[in-house]
Amino acid sequence: MNHQTSFWETSQILKTFDFAIVGAGLSGKQIALNLKKKYSKARVCIIDRAPFSYGASTKNAGFTCFGSISELIMDHSNSTENDILELLEKRYLGIKKILGLCGQKNVAYYNSGSYEVFEKEDIYQSSFEKIQYWNNKIQEKTGLKSTYNEKQIQKLGTHFFNKAIYNPHEGGLDSGLLNQKLTEMVLKKGIIPMMGCNIDSINKTTNGYELKASNGLSFSAHKLIIANNAFAKILVPHLDIEPARGQIILTKPLENLKLKAVFHADNGYIYFRNIGNRLLLGGARNKFMEQEKTHEIDTTENMKDYLTKYINKWILPNKTIEVDQHWSGIMAMGKTKTPIVEKIDENLFVCVRMGGMGLALSAIASEDLVKLL
């Protein structure tokens, strides 16, 4: 449906913005808040094609994590140690910043610690042998002591190997509350939401950029910021971004659920946690890699079947489970895990490619973006 604008809309709501941000997820909202902090009088809008953020910001698992030991080991094979530690520090500091901004109670944050679990003893042992090395490096970089240590997990009743690698500094939160809190802060600052507005194209002008939406709306901004993560490549084709769909299932309530923390498995490709007395499980993208390289926010039966069987085989082997909800979100990957925070030209900027860690990285990345202006 094309939107026929009135005089009131064109003269006030759609008059030229100082800053327009495409993407109303975690990054977009925090960029907007940082802009108003720096330029209090600026006219700022955030734009999204859906009624609320459509990518991964409200579709994620709500993990406040900055890196499992197996992820560091795997990354070390194709990244420098310095790059790995720089990214880990940004994740760690980003979590602290976003919790400080919103308030831990307001987002139902709990510092449960995280467990990396392993299907076989030899896989566990190869990670365990690297604990001291990475603990020393992380302490040098962040000041955190004993990030990784060994934990017995027999009492949990899973079929994983009976030892896990525990990180006391990680936990979980409610992603719905987090986005709700950020939205309240955005509105309080007078930032204008343009929801349900799908931007089809952007065109450079003499004084900024013109944005054209699929509903017929057209408006302009002096500075344009692309912060829609995996979807940024549609508007800025040269970016090194590949979409990666992540699917999640949530069970119906379970009796005597012993899992009261966040868990990683299979080099981080599998992740699960409790939501009250329900089990949330997501990931396994590595088992369907080509299928999941998509912008389509949809769910598939083969993934649902795989995740359900994974619960039955490894996590809750003696319980009958029923899936209550099944959803997906789109992450942005690339040749490296470092976010793209760049100035494309005098009036065009990008803050994208969070690598599936937008909850941890968005606070730092949004600050870095505003520093470029």
C-alpha cells in the first residue's frame, strides 16, 4: 500500500533529518541515543521495515557471553591472538555497557555463569589443556581472573561428558525487556521512530542522502547511518556480509528442570538455557550451512527436527518434550568476526556485521560509529 502524504507529514514528520538510521535493533537504538547525547538538538530518526526490530535483536537467545574456550581455540587457527583478544574485550566491555545503560533489573539479567559442554572426553581434554594459556591472556587484556575452569556436571542428568568448562562471568537476560527498555529511552529523547518502512534504495544528494521506501515514502537526511546488520548489503552491496539464519525452539514447561544457566556446545554452534521451567535451544547452523545462508526469516522442519532430537539425545535424555515455539533471526557474518564500523563517504556510515554477538558488541560499536561523525 502506497502512503499518500499530507501537508502535515511532509512539513513536519518527513522534513529533512540531521541523522537517519536504518535499522531499529540494538545497534540502531544505541547509535541514536549516542547521537542525541553528542548532538542534543539534532533531528534523529530510526527506521525499520517491521513494527519492531526485524533481524536478530528480538530473535536471539539472550546470552550475555563473550567467548567460549573452544571458540577461541578455533579462531586462533585463522586469526591473530591480538585480534581475538581485542574482540573478546569489546564483547566483555559491551555487555557491561549495555547492562549499565539499561539497568540489570530492567532486563531480568542473571549472572548464572556459562557451561561449555562436550559430547566426548577427548574433545573436552583438547579444550581443557588450553585453559591456563587463555586465562593468562584474558587477564592481561581485561583484568578478569580465572575466566575458564573445570566443573563437574553429572548432577544435571545430561548425556554430555561429565566435565564442563565453566565461565563465571557470563549469564543471560530477557531480550524482549532489553529492547523495550531501549525503545523507551529512544522515545524519551525525542528520537523519531519510522517503523514499518522498508527502505528500497538510497541516493546520494548534494547535501546528504535521499531514502526511498517500498510504501512510496521518500525523505532525506544530512547524514545516513546503515545499522541493519545482515540486511545492509542490500543497500551497500560492496560490504563483506553474508546472512546467517539462526533458528531457536522453546519447549513447553518441564517438571524438575535442573538446567539453570546458559550452555554452549559443538564449538558454540549449539546454545541452550532455561527460560523459567522451559528449555530454549538454538543453533546447529553448521549442520545446514548452505540452507541457513539466507535473508528469509522463516523456520524449517529439518532444523526443528534436528534440535528436538538433540535435546532428546544429549540434554534431557529421560524427558518427554513438546516444542511450544519455533522462530528464527538473521545474523551477519563475514570473512572476519570484527564488526564493520566505517565511514563510506562524507555523509554515509555503516555499523553492521555483529557476527551473531550483537548483544555484546552493539554498545561499543555504536560508540565507535558516533566518533566517526
